[in-house]
Amino acid sequence: MDRSKKLTLLVLLVVAVGINYIDRGTLSVAKTDLSKEFQLDDTQMGFLFSAFFWSYALFQIVAGWLVDRYDVKWVYAIGFLVWSVATAAMGVLSSFWVFFALRLLLGIGESVAYPATSRLLAANYAEGQRGFANALIDAGTKIGPALSTLLGGLVVAQFGWRSLFLFLGIGSLLWLIPWLWLVPSEKRAAKESGVATPPRESGVAWWVLLRRREVWVTSLGMFCLGYVWYFLVSWLPAYLVEGRGFSKEEMAVFGSLPFWAMAVTSLLGGWCSDRWIRGGGTPTQVRKTFLVTGFLLCALFMVAAVRATEAGRCVAFLTAACAALGFYSSNVWAVTQTLAGTAAAGRWTGMQNCVGNLGGVVSPIVTGMIVTRTGSFTLAFTTSAAMLLLGAAVYAVLLGRIVPIEWPRRSEEAF
């Protein structure tokens, strides 16, 4: 794939993942109004937040298999269509349980995003380019919640929460036009480049993948990230309104700041890591430095934020915490892509994201129970900080060297 087509592909992937995170984050913005309409307490809202991650985590395995088995272009297009329709339907729902079912459907549709993206980046970007390419994708995941909080909060304040879901779900469908028009199928891309399309069944078998220690280490680290990240995505708007007394408009502005900061540091971290590697640093040295340092600094600032006595200082510490996490998130998928290669990128990403998003299943429920029983977010923030410390230890001690794995050929797997 030539440079211009790679750039087009990357831009579309960044936009798609931004839409992905806007759509999944709308519930946190609508939480206060929706919980009043359905008369839900924080524990029940925790389960509603968590519903998305039940299907999203489970279908990561299916999505990983699909993108390794079928043309990524069409797998992604179908998934995108499903999640956009689910988002729009939430604006016209008639009951809590219909909304719950649509959150499950949203998770199924969005499950294709990371496995497809990871396979495309592994196939089209070299080691010294993946840091910034992944950082752009990661920035999209932070710009999504930032826009969801900022613009979504203003839309809800002016037009109500149902309008937010309808606008986003229907508007998102426009992305499919350039994707279907500009992105070539894998057969077409191979024909244009003069390279034979590899047989899809040549990927690494699941049982071979699951025997690798690195798969479980990166998955556990992703679980720690998932717990903290979805605690912030799900509960930060509610914390600022209910725990710090912000108005809807204030929450929209100040609640988006941590996500904007994370997008900036993700880009900076990706650029710096690529530059360091091209200057002679090893992927092991570079990636581990960003992973461990990002987690440790985020834990420190999370504790400082919840203990801050002034609301402004709390927002400053939250912004610093997310900025630190951006250095981690800009490098985490580059590790997986280097280790897995194109032969296993889809399946490995699906497995890793499945385990990681189990943190998204656990975190909203645990947080809802903590807030219901204690009437405070202090223990919820402290628990998130502890998960970050665990993750830092996992990467520092258990990960090992970050070098491409030599996978056995199909004929050798039995041995």
C-alpha cells in the first residue's frame, strides 16, 4: 500500500475509533437524566454501564477470528453499521430492558474495531512507525470521550438525552461512505501491489496462541487499564456533578479536559517512542518505559485528585492522571503488534481486548456498589490506583523481551 493510501486508511481508522468511543460514552453523559427517568440507583446504573462490556469483551474473540479469516474491510463495515443503528435506537427506546439489550448489541458491533485496526496496522506499518500510528488511534479513543462529554453534555442540557443518541447514531453512518469508497479490499490491494493474497486459514491456531506467556501478560496488563479507563469513562461525569457539585455545563467543559490531555500525551508518547527506537533504543526498553511510567504516574495523580479539597485542584490532578495514562496507551498496542505479527495480530488483539474489557465489566459494577454503600467516590478512586500499580508490576516483571515471535507453521503445530 502506497503512502497516500496508508494515510487515508489511518485517518479513517482514527475517525472510526473516535466515533466508537463517542457512542459508548453517551450513557455516562446522559446518566443523571436517564437514571431519574427510569428511577435507577447507582448500583443499577453500574449494571447498565457494564452491559456493553459483557458483549464487547465476549465478542472480541469472535471478532479476532473474523478479521484473521475474512476481509477486514467488510468485517469492519458490518460491525460499524450494527453499532450505529444500536446507538440511534437508544434514543427511541421504551423501557430499561430494551435499553439494556441495545447496550449489548452496541458491544457486539464495536467489538470488531480493535482487532481489525491492529491487523491493518501490523500489515501496513513498520516497527519504527507503529508508535505514532497507534498513538493516533489512541488519541481517537480519547478525543471521543472528550467530545462526548463536552458536546454531549451541552446537547443533553439543551435538547434532552434522547436527542444525543439519535444524532450520534444517524450521523455516524456517514463514515461508511468514504470507508467503502476509498479503502480497497484485501484482494484488490494485493493485486495492485503485485503481492499474492495469503491464505486466510494460515493464521496461528488458538491453542498455540494461548500457550504463550506473553499473551496472558499483555492481557492482564490490559485488564488493569480497562478497569481504570472505564471507571473514568463511565463515572467521571457523574462524579463531577454529584461528588463535586458541577452543573451540566461545567461538567461538559471541565470533564472533557482529562480526555483532551490524554489525547495530546498519547500523540507525544507515540512520536517520542518511534524517535527513540529509530535512534537505537530497543522496543523492549522503549515500550516498557512508557508502559510502567504511565501507570505509576496515573496512580499517583488519581489518589491526589480524589483527596483534593478544591474542585479546581481535583480537575487539575485528574487531567494530570489522564495525561500520564496517555504515555502508556500510545505504546500498549505496538507491543502486541510486534510480538504477534500479521499471522496472529487479529486473534491476539481479540484475546487481549477481551480480557481487558472484562475490567469494563467489573469496574462500573464495583464502583456503583461502592458509591451506593459509602456515599463517596474515595474508595473507588483508590481501588483504581491499586489496579494501576498491579499493572505496572506485571509489565516490569513478567513481560520479558518485546521481539517478534516465530510462530510454527501449520504442519509443525502438532509437534
